[in-house]
Amino acid sequence: MNRKQLVEHIFTKKTFLCVGLDTDLNKVPAFILKNEDPIFTFNKRIIDATAPYCIAYKPNLAFYECYGLKGMHAFEKTIQYLKSNYPNHFIIADAKRGDIGNTSRMYAQTFFGEYDIDSVTVAPYMGEDSVKPFLEYDNKWVVLLALTSNKGSKDFQFLEDKKGTRLFEHVLTKSQEWGTPDNLMYVVGATQGRLFENIRRFVPDNFLLVPGVGAQGGSLQEVCKYGITKDCGLIVNSSRGIIYADNGESFAEEAAKKAKELQEEMEKELARL
Amino acid sequence: MNRKQLVEHIFTKKTFLCVGLDTDLNKVPAFILKNEDPIFTFNKRIIDATAPYCIAYKPNLAFYECYGLKGMHAFEKTIQYLKSNYPNHFIIADAKRGDIGNTSRMYAQTFFGEYDIDSVTVAPYMGEDSVKPFLEYDNKWVVLLALTSNKGSKDFQFLEDKKGTRLFEHVLTKSQEWGTPDNLMYVVGATQGRLFENIRRFVPDNFLLVPGVGAQGGSLQEVCKYGITKDCGLIVNSSRGIIYADNGESFAEEAAKKAKELQEEMEKELARL
């Protein structure tokens, strides 16, 4: 999916919500476990219920890999289901990959070639040759970690150089040499609040993928106040807050309600642009 | 495997070689492709030929994931083959994972629970809660990226703070609060040469996993001169230089020759301690 299509979907559907498919068999309703492929069954129900309210889905690979081959089979089926039934939804493989050049090339082939997914999250620590192979595919996106939503983000991402420039700011600046707003997004956690204003000075046009709304405590209003652009420029993710909204027979309907609530807040934000 | 066992294996076998199982179907001998599971067939031959000369194997996940479920099946079979036939060999899943705490917990479960592998490489960018879940397993190891072997290592890892402390030095120092020399190793690329001396000031006792010997141009002698400790403290990896030493019928025998050459150099280095 290219940038123009992504922006069109956001304004047509009046939402920039991404639903995180972090499917954990310890948290899904008990009756789902009776199915032959409970992960895919759960995902399918969640997807069908929430698709009207979101423009993206983000399966986190950790939640599939941890069930071995069965988990990866459920991941593949989920991707196929999305591509067949909701081809306009943007798919983010939340994998946080990154390795030396020849190895990153294999990861890029996995997510963009083998699975034909729109984007993948990438860790910046290993620098240029670890990121560039992902940027060589047409209409595919790197979502580079810049400022994450977790407590550990404080450990290294805020380290300042002699001039007071912080590591995450170096990541934003340096990576601009590798990609463009047409193929490079950044992860900026909703928990970082006012820092969005600062981040927009470095990357005024790039899309930001914003996790941390909901379970992690980030505020949608604050993210929009400081981070939204005329093209929206935001994809806001909620995982646990939506998919585990309810633990009973009507879990999918409750997930849809939560997604709709966020969609309605987002519609208001988009109307202000 | 605990530290005492690892050190004993190194001194008993007179080698600290790790063979990287970066199995690429574009590089294996053509006749191997006729097998039903060419990745596993190749790995099995390489393992049987090189096992006398190494103490560790390091499959890089990228090379398995990129073949989808078939690749992951070959990965599982390779791990099972190693555990059944060479239980004293240390296994490193080179996966460079790392995510927010609850997600890193799933990755730790994958590699340490599901696959029962000795260690996994982890990226430090997301800080404490992204690393700690991996450190909660007995006799399992985190191999944290500190100073990598690739060109891109220059982009962020050398950034200096106001006092001249570099990012990779911060990673070494901060992570000492999370783990000990009994469960925490560091990746330091052989291409970093003399920097090993500097690194040993920060982590005098931790094992270092050293990629970059061979195809990437690092020198074993230099690594040992500045990085070896009385317990050895080094696991030196070679991937392409060993497993693709030859492209014909005798590829495994040629791989064994390359591994033996490195083992003989290592034996000399250990004899000096």
C-alpha cells in the first residue's frame, strides 16, 4: 500500500485505528480453546467485528512464535484472511527485527516476499545496513523504533550527546537519509505525551505508529494535539484494550464497541484538520 | 547449560568455536536441494562434520523464517537433532529479539520454554523490561547486542554522551544491573579489533559472542589478544566461512577442515592462558 492510498483510507473511514492482534491463549474466552485453531478462530472473530472501525491490523510475532509451528500457521492464516477479505486494511508485522545487511535481507524477504505484508517494525540499534534492505521493496514500509512506550525506553533512548541531542533524535535524523515519508514510519509510544511536539520538528511528514493507548495508559487527545498532521500522519494502535474487552461469548461485539469508541474520538480529531 | 559446564567444555575440547547455521538454499550444494527437507539435510551433514571442532551452534532465525512454515520446521528439527545427538553443545538462537515486557516474556517462552535453547541474542534499544524476561530462566542466557560487526554499528553504537561515554558502553554498564556473568553475554563483533581491550574494562568476566571472523574480515588473533580471559570468556562464531567452504559433494568435509583450522588456532590461544 502506498502513502496516498493509506491517507485516503484514513479520511474515507474517518479512523486511524490499528487493532493489535496480540493473541494470547491465556486471555481468550475459554470456549474458543475448543476450536482446532483457537488463535485463528479468535482473530477471525475480532477482525470481522472491528474491521469497520480501523484501517490497520498489527499482529505481534511474539504471540505466534511462542506456540511454535501451530502459532506460525495461525499467523499465516490470519494474514491470508485479512488479504482475502479486507484487502484495504494496512498490515503491520510487529516483529522488531534487524540484523547485519545480508541477514536483514532475509527478514525483509520473509515479511514482504513470503507473506506480502505492508510493513514491519525494525529496531535501529545496528544502523544503516540493518534497515536498508527493508526499504528496497516498492509500496512496503519500515516502521522504525524511535521512542517506545515502555518503561525501559528511559534506559538508552534518552541518552544525550555533547550538544544535548538524544539517541531517539539521532535515530529520527539519521534514518531520514535512508528512507522517505513514503516508506518510513516511526514507532512513538503514546505514553511519551508532549514529546510528540518535539518529534514532529524532526519528522514533520512521516507517519507515526503509536502504541500504548489503552492498557499502557497513553492519551489519544494528547497524541493528536502534538502529533497529528494535515495528512493525519498517525496510526494509533490498541491491542489488549480492544481484543480482551470481554471474556465471554460476546467478546467480539465488546471488542467492536471499544474499537468504535476510539473510532468516534478519531473522527472528531480528523474533523478538526 | 551453566557457566561452569560451558567453561569445562571449552577447555576439554580445546576450542571456543561456534558454527553459524545460516542455511541459505541459494548457497547450498545443488544436489542437497533434491532432498525433501534440504535445510535440515544440509544442517545435519554440517553438524556431524564440525561437531568435534566446536562447542556451540548458532542458527540465525532469519534464514529459517524466510522459508515460512517449512523453514521453521527445519529449525525445530535442527534443534532436536542437536539436543538428541550433541547435548553438550551450546545452542544460540540468533534472533535479535526485544519488545515491551509482556511481549519479551512471550519471546523468552518461545526460545527457552518451547524450544529449550540455551541462549538467545537480544537487542538493547528498548531497555530493561525488554531484556529482563529473558534473564528469569535458570541456566539460560541472554546474549545482548553491544558492539556489532557490521558497518551500521557506526551509526548509533558509538554516539558519545557529555562525558565521552559511548552508547555501547552505556549498554554494557546498565545491563550489568540486570544480569550477571552467569546469565548475560554480549555480542562484540570481531571487526571491532582493539576495542575489545576497552570492552573488557566494562565487562571483565562476561562471555563475549564474537561474530565477524572469516567472511566479515575479523582477526581471531586480535580478538584473543584483547578479549580472552582466564576462563576463555569468548565464543567465536564463523558462519559463511565454514558452512559454504565448498559447494560440491564434499561440502561437509571441507566445512570440517575449516572448523578444524580454527579449532587449532584456538587451541594455541587457550594453551597460553
